[in-house]
Amino acid sequence: MTTPTTHTTMHRAAALLSIGDELTLGQSLDTNSRWLSARLVDLGIAPVEHATVPDDLGVMVAAIRRLASGSDVVMLTGGLGPTADDLTRAALAEATGDHLIEDAEALAHLERWYAGRGRPMPRTNLVQAQRPSRARCLPNPNGTAPGLAATLTVGARTVDVFALPGPPREMTPMFETWVVPSLRPDPSRAVRTRLLRVFGLGESDAAERLGPLMDRDRDPMVGTTASVGIVTIRMRAERAGNAEQAERALDETETLVRAALGRHIVGAPDLPEAVLERLRERNETVAVAESCTGGMLAASITDRPGASSVFAGGFLTYSNAAKSALLGVPEALFAPEGPGAVSAECAIAMARGCLERAVFGSGAHERVTHALSVTGIAGPDGGSEDKPVGTVWIARASRDGSSIARRFHFAGGRGAVRDWSVRAALSMLWAKLSDTDDLTLLRELERVER
Amino acid sequence: MTTPTTHTTMHRAAALLSIGDELTLGQSLDTNSRWLSARLVDLGIAPVEHATVPDDLGVMVAAIRRLASGSDVVMLTGGLGPTADDLTRAALAEATGDHLIEDAEALAHLERWYAGRGRPMPRTNLVQAQRPSRARCLPNPNGTAPGLAATLTVGARTVDVFALPGPPREMTPMFETWVVPSLRPDPSRAVRTRLLRVFGLGESDAAERLGPLMDRDRDPMVGTTASVGIVTIRMRAERAGNAEQAERALDETETLVRAALGRHIVGAPDLPEAVLERLRERNETVAVAESCTGGMLAASITDRPGASSVFAGGFLTYSNAAKSALLGVPEALFAPEGPGAVSAECAIAMARGCLERAVFGSGAHERVTHALSVTGIAGPDGGSEDKPVGTVWIARASRDGSSIARRFHFAGGRGAVRDWSVRAALSMLWAKLSDTDDLTLLRELERVER
């Protein structure tokens, strides 16, 4: 680790600035701020604010100066592209009282980048070799835009400012390689956070049980956030002293939190991971048969490394024909007088068909332990008086012979109906894997039923 | 539409403030700011800044006042929950020089909410019935937290401040029902934006072709953003005059942009939609066979309303056994001396098996026109020297007898490998549907190959 000798301010507080009209106009989602914040917390630096501003030079300069006045390090993302609306280089120069020059090494990188791809370098890209004269370029092996590292003087303090490219796959490796070694968290001020997740309890139920643990002036501080069926309990120790003391304080608090919330605590950060964890513990497997969720349930499971040890795959049976041909759902169900594709009968037939037909393993064709099915009307079209948009039947069938189907009515449009259907399906499996009562665990999901 | 008579400031500029430690600490992703910004732009109000601050009363009060000083309307989200770290009610009272009282109607709503669910109301929730004495509550049919509408005086101006719950499914209906009717966009200052999407061209190639259209002082203003293979061209007319004039100016600019970018322009906002659009035009259908993407490819397609008219579903064949049993991939491919699951042979066999076995339609079992397959090593485990993590084979097979397989090497971790695999598979289908040369269209994807 290199510690520059010219300025030795500790990096206690960080501010993040995301730049781009596409962000302020709501055309793109900023995921960089979350990623950077989580990494800074890991490193012991407290993120104190995120701000997002448009591609406007004056606004950018003012924001950089304002954020620098309240923090020790500022992370800019975006605005380093090759086009006329990419103004971060100019804003950083102006905010630090500097001017732009061409960086020979950055130019050579650009030329190599295009030569290696057998393409001429568009003239436009030349601006990406510019930097404020007192800044240094941060190499970008994953794109054409180098990052920048500069310093800004605020009164007697020197604030470090890093400018990183907007695309996450360029930003994150640059942060790890070039920014992390330059960060100077305060070794005497240990900030440690810990999370516990709770399933099957509402946020206010959890808060009631936690009682005085949630007092605002308590140290460590305990906070809660509810998100789609999981309540996250955050514990944060921010105090003078070494990291070990902070960890010990968190250990004590964690013991009290666990005692208050008992069996509702899941180890995993979210529901898919909690389900995978239980399946692994029980040495069981699952397959899926999806209609209206069209791959989302499987995608939420396979999102996790190691899913292949418990997830067999399954069937995407978007059409009635596919439900019959691939899962053996009786065609009579779809006849005019039949219950139709969105029914308990169809959901159960899909789950049972999936249980019989899904295979696991790479050699002998093993059977799976559980199958989940989802069939519903995600909308915006396809609803009827009997079965309005948002009506979803979800079923589970298991090798032990048990099966269950349940109807939900989700509100909030196609995306929300699909999201909640995935949560509900995973919750039904989690209930089975916990050998516990479906109704208690699904209580929080009832909040979203009409 | 009700126009309050007490203050008639136009809402030209909006600022957004997201509140919560879970956001500043990087534990949750803020999606509300994007959603609100896009809606405000639709309504003719310009979002000028997003800010995110922790659950800290003083910081929240300062942020509300600062944002109010630079805008006409401020939207707060989050911090209205029932627990001790939910401080938005108190911050809004302090920022507006007010104090909190209990709102009888909000209390009645809370009592009805819990009674309707057969549960006792936790005492904790009582704070959700509080509001600053001069503010009004905004009803929340989807949760326990009412929103708040208040005003803040900045010099001679009156700035409207709305506080909305953090969960998107509570926030968005509250915005539509209670905030939109209270907004007063300037009818004389029409802000109109328009987007065009470009596929198969890099951002700097697009900028070269657009030339002076991208000058920063041009009106309408033209900007670009690149995201996973699609370059978005933003056109924005912000001028005095009626909306019709702004639209006419955008019409002219759009004609020039279209002339510059030609066949690279796709109508759809993203690649899945572009593919669906082409399939519908050609009256063709597609099915998928997914291994390492495990449902993500199908989920990206079925994310769109109306996908059922062209998407048949498919097979999630995560294990080798499933590839053989469900798709007829020869087991010999998986033998020690065989090419293995991540190979051209396996990808082609998966695509052909899917083409033969997928069915479409609700009555007669129709065959599909195209099948896509994905098989690769998403990581973090499973890589080898020959086939490192990120190696993905993607194949397309079509009813006309054509088929193609292509190997990719994606960098950036499991999530990135899966995301890029979906893009690459859709790109290969798009190329086929455009009757054009695969290599040109996939050129941008080559940026991510090792």
C-alpha cells in the first residue's frame, strides 16, 4: 500500500456524485452509487451522501465543490465518454482551478485499443486522452475512457476526487485496482456494520420485538428496512477504538437481536439464497414450471453461485400447448367449460408434471425433490371479471407426495405481479423446507393481495 | 384538476431526495428516483438533481432546505416507516418550521388496515399517523404509511414538498393519485424529450455520424448514452413557446438523426423489445434452451407485454442429464473424451432439440420458427484452463434449416457473464431477423470479449 506523503488527510467520509442527463431524466438507473457505497463501508469509510446531476458544466462544478466541502473523498462516475455531452474532465479541471492537457500515455492506450480491434479510432475519442494538468489518469483495460485522480483544496483540507467511467464493468475494476490503494481509512475510527435478515415478520412486528435495541442513540445502532418479504436488520458500530472493539460490540448486539427474533432469522441475504441454503442443508433439489413468470423464478435461483447443486432446471410453458406437451397438463383443463390455465387444477398439474419429468445430475437421471409452478395473468391484457390481471396460482409438489396450490391477487402492473409471484413461489417452498405452517410465513405476502 | 389558490408558483424544476441508511450504505438500490424523474419529464417538469442522505435528522433537514432553494417542488421518498429510524415526518416538520400532530383520519386508516387483516396494530405504527400541523396526509391504500404534502418558504417563493413512502408499490400509486393533480407544470415552457435507439454502432461511431447535431448549444439538444449494446440518442427541446412548437423542433431533429444513423435505428427501447418487434412484423416465433443463463433469457423476453404472441417458452436444462432428457443432446457429448456441455456441438444440439420440441399456440401444437440456446460457465466455479469462467457458447437454429453457433468470452463475474450472454443471444436472433451480417451487428459485443 502506497501512502502519498504530500497530503495525509484521513478518508473518513465519502461523497458520491453520479453524472448524466440519462440519470436525472430517469432514462437510466444508477447502480454505481450502491456498489461504491457498499465497497466504501467495507473499507471503513462512511458514505455520507449520493448526488446525481445532469450533464451541465456549471452544475457539475458546483456539486463537486459542495460535496468536497462535506467529505474527505469524492467519487464521480460518468461523463468520461467521447461525446460532447461528456463534461466530467472539464468540470474536474474547473472545480480544481486547473486546465486540460493531453496525456501521452492515455492517447497511446486509445490508439492501441482501436488498433487491437482493427478499427480506425474515431476522432471524437481524442478528448478521452485529456486530463487536468495536475491530475493523473487511471488506466482502463475495459474501455476507452481513462479515470482521473485529482485533489481539491477546501480551506486547510485537501480532498481527493476520483472520476470513474459510468459503465459498471469499467468502473468496478478501476475502483479495485486504482482507487482502493489510494484510500486512507482512519485506522483509529473503526466503522463496522452487520446485517441479519428476517423472514415471516413485518417490519413493525420486528421493531416491537427489538424494542429499546432500536433507540436512535444506542451504540451499536440498530435499524430496519423492509423489502419484498424480507426485513433487514442493520447493526452499525461507529466509534473511536480499534476494529476488534467494534466487532465485539456488534457480537453482543447480534446476540440480543437473535434472541428477540428467533427462528425468523435467515442466514441468507434474500429469499432465493435462503431457499438454496435450506435445500443444501437438506440435500434436496428443485425444478420449476413457469408460465406468467416466464423464466424469472429460475433466473432468481440461478443468479446465485452454486445453484447447480440443488437446481435441476425446468420448463417454460408460456402457451397452453406447451403446458400439455411438455408437462402433461390434461388438454381438457383448457376446454371452454374447463377451469383454464389460471386455476388450482392447472397449477397442480404443472407442478406434478414438472416433478415427474425434470431430471437432475450429470450421469444417472435423478428425480427432483420439489417442483414449483406458477400460472397467472401478469397483464396488462388477458384479465377477465373472474380472473382479473394479477390473479396468480402457485403450486408446489414434492416427492413425499404432498402438494399445495394457492391463489394470489397481486396489484401494481406486470413487473410487480411477476416479482411478487417469484417471491410467493419461493416462500411456499421455504415454508415446506422449514417444516412449518404456510400461513404464518406467507402472512407478509398477504399485504399485497387485493 | 384542482389548482390551489394560496400559491401559484409554477413547477418548472424538481429535486428528488431519497432517504435511508440502507441507501447511503449501499444495502439497497434506489429505483424511485429514476421512476419519479421519468414521470416528471413526461409531465413537463425538469428534474434538476437527485440526492440521497442517511437517516440523520440534521442532514435530512439541511438537504430538504438546500434542494428547495434550487427547485420549485421537492419529492422525498423513504423514512415514513414505523420504526425509530424513520425520521422524514420529523425532518419535514423541522424544515418547514412546524411541529408534529396526530392526524385522526390517518389513525383511522391504520386501525382499519390492521382490523382488515385480523391483526392487532403494533404500538410502533402509531407514529405513522403523525404529520406536521400545516401539512396534509396523502392516503396510502397499499401500506400503512400515509404520504405528506407540505410547503416551504424560500425567500419570496413557496416550494411544494411531497413525502412519499419508500416501497415502489406504495410510492408509485400515491404519486399518480395524489401528487400528479397537485403539480403545476409551466404551460408556456414546454419541455419535450424524445429517444431513438441505435444497435450495432458504438457510441463514438454514432457521435461521428451525428456530427454538429451534438453541439452543446444546439436546440433541440442531442445527447447519447451507451448501455449493453444499445446506444440511446436523447433529443430534448426546452424552450419558451407551446408544446406544439417543441414537438415540431423535435420532428426536424429526429429526421436529421434518422438520416445520419439509418438502418441502425431500432424502434424499441432495448434489445428484447427490438427482437419482439421484428418477430411480430415477420409473424415468427421463438423458443429458448438455457443452461448458464438459467431463465434470464426467457425472463428478458417475457418481461414485455404481448410476448406471448411470439414467445413459445422453452427448456431450462441446467444439468447435463436435463440437456439429454429434455432436448435430446447426445450423452456422448458429455463423455470424458467428448467436447462437453460448453461446446459448439452442445449449443447446436440444444438449439435444434429446442426447435423440434418446443410448441406454440393454444390449440394445435404449432412449431416455432427459431430457437436460441446458451451454454457456458458463468462462474465463479467451474472454469478450466481450456474453458475459463466467462466462456459461453450461443447457438441459433431456425425452421429454414440454418443454424449458427458462436463462442464468447465475457469478463466481469457471474452476473455480467449472464447479462452479456442474454444480450449476445438476442443479438444473434436480431441479426437473423434483420437478414443481415452477424459480424457487423455483433461488433459492439466484441468489446467485452477477452
